[in-house]
Amino acid sequence: MSGYLWGVAHLVNDPSNELLEAIQKRLFKIEINKPPGNDIEKKSTETIAPLPTPRRKETAIDTTDLESNLKAIRSQNLRSQHVQVGKVPPVKKEKATGLGEIIYAINAGGPAHTDIHGIYYEKDPLQGRVGTASDYGKQLVMIRRVNPKDEILYQTERYHHSTFGYDIPAKADGDYVLVLKFSEVYFNAPDMKVFDVVLNGDHTIVADLDIFDKVGRGVAHDEYIPYTIRNGKLYYNEEESDIRGGKIKVEFIKGYRDNPKINALYVMRGRLDEVPKLPPLEWPENDAEEIKEEIEETSTKSRRASGPKQPDPYAMETSVLIPVFITMAAFIPLLFCLCKL
């Protein structure tokens, strides 16, 4: 057995035929061709002559298996050395940890980016072709409701003075989720930017989107759109449409209030419950107080009396005393004149 270990140790670094034959001879010498009746300890000090190659019937080890096993050990050793020097095989960009297959992801108006979930967003394919790219959101101190590492996805955007969109691959059947990322970084009031989002030309997946009205300024907002592809058709909310050319298009429709826009988007193959969601929206204290005051003011204005209007008792007292005040005012000058006489 020691001969086998000796051969393994040497063949890992030099898997040549000569060394393999030497291993066979060493193994046969110890385990098979021991001279009967002789003392091994005495023979160890003597010079051992080369032994002829043993016959197959006397072979106790399959040399084919030995060679394959030794090569496997050497291959495993090389792999361990490969890991030690830090050469890690490249990871596919579209594979995100704990998510389904990401088939499409872009950072609109911005550079490529990998988010905290491992989703790789390509740079905007419409750069220099359609619409206007903007990074105006970088002027804000922060984008609320999102990890600081992923603020870039909501700071950059693409808008257009007309309808525009992106082509999404749609070749394989299955369930999908389209995630649209928005953030209002310019307007400070609602009803300033309102638009629709349409999928595959037939399905209005977001109607009258007013980002500021939903979350305010400088806050991340995501729309989650599940749909299904089956036999060349797209199914959304019990509606269906034909898929042409292996692609579907998500479009941002120009409305009557400013220009449509998009900050980022991706499509995942899987179910809605597998998609990472934004945390719940929390309003700052000052914003909450302003909203509360507006609500109270509105409720006060819209409050109606529950019955006929009742006279004000204080108003009645004042009206009764008015004649008294007039009489006193006329009597005082008269009294003054009488005193002079």
C-alpha cells in the first residue's frame, strides 16, 4: 500500500508513462513478487534487480483504473490551486441571487449597474436615439425608500416629448413580472406629470400615473406587472394579444400633462411573490403634519349643519343694547348744556 501512495504523490505532478511503469514495478515488487520463504528485512539492504513485468493473472490492480484515478486526483489538485490564486469563473450577469431568470434589465438614461439583489442593469439602449437622458435626480440629497447603493436607478431617467418605449424579448412560454421603477425628481406638486403605460400595444398596465401624487418628490416608486406568455400570445388580466417577432413593447404614452418618463425597468421570469419589493412608504413628520392640516381644513370647509340655523345669543344681546347706547349718547350733551345755563 505504501507503493500506491508513493505513486500517487509523484504522478500528481508528472503523469508520464515512464513513471506509471515505475509505479507498477514498485507495486508488484512489494505485494506480488515477494520471494517465498525469504526474510523481507534481510532483502531490504540488498540491491534489488529489476523484475519482469508480471503476468495478467497475477496482477492485483487494474492499471486502467489506477491511471484514471491518479489523473482525477491530479485534476482535483489543479482545481484547488486554481481557487487559491483567486481565479473565479465568470458569473452570468443575468443571474440574480434568490430570484428567477432576469431576461431584460436597463437603467434608463444612465450607466450599467448591479443592484443589491444581483440584478445587472444594462446601460440605456436608447441613448442618442430616442428621447432625452437626464441625471437631474443627482441634485437631490437622497432618494427615499431605497438602498443608497441603488439610488442611481432612480436618479437617472429618460423622458420624451412624445410616446416612446423599449422592446422586451418574449420567446419562451412562462410566467413573467415586469418591474417599472419611477421617482419624481423635478416637480413639487401633483397633476404636473401624468401619463399611461401600455404593454404590447393593447394592455394599459398603468393608467394616469402621477408619481408625485403617489409618493411625493424624491421617493422611489415601483409598479409590478405580472403577465404570461403561452403559444405566441401574451395574457394580462384576462386579456390577450399576439406576440410578433419574438418581442413585446412597453410604451410610455404622452398625455396632456408634461412628458412621460421611466427611471429603470427589468423583466423576471417567475411569480410576483419572487420579486423583491420596496419597503412600505413612511412620510416624514413635517410632511405628515402638513397633510393632517390640509385634511382638517378640507373637512371643516365641507362640514354641513345638521338642521336649521340657530340665532347667535351673543348677537341678540348686542342688538338689544344698541338703543340704550344711542339714548345715552344724546342725553350727555343735553345734560352738559343744562349745566352751563
